[in-house]
Amino acid sequence: MAYKKGYAFERELKLKLESDGWYVIRSGGSKKPDLVAGKDKKIIIIECKVTKNKKIYLEKDEVSHLKDIAEAFGAEAVYAIKKNNCGWNLVSVSNLREIENSFTVDL
């Protein structure tokens, strides 16, 4: 069920970005990152997450990997986080809060 929610969110976000004029590539399966989007010489590397909680925790290795990919492309690393039935937000990795063993974002 979690895979279906994640896949549906990735498709929803891809379609929304495309309707706003972005060119978007989606990685199939469980490949990281989920989306790469470009518009007006700006590139964003996006990892999508779906949660039912008020806070999400992200593993340090995963965040580091996303930052490395973004840096290789001269892009911005972003998490697209959807809270069940409450819409979604784009959060730059620079806005994540580092705690002991992970990063976190309050939704």
C-alpha cells in the first residue's frame, strides 16, 4: 500500500510540475532520486515522501546521497513531502533540521 501511495504522489507531482512548464523525468521503481525537473536553467532533484505523521524523519545517508546527486548536476536537492489528505510541500535540504541520527521536518 505504501508503494502505491508513493507512486501516486510521484505521478501527481510530475503532472503538476509539467503543467507549470517544467520538464520532468521520473525514475522507475525504487531508484533514487524520484524526479529530476528543469525549467529556465534551474534544475531540482526531488525525493518524494508520503506520511501520516506531523513530522518526518530522513536518514542521514539518504539526505547525503540526494545532496551529492544535486551537486553533481549543479541542482537543488528537494524533498516533496505529502501529508495524507493535507496537500504537499517542497522542502529544500538546506531547510532540514539535523538531529542525532537523522534529519527532520515538521509538517
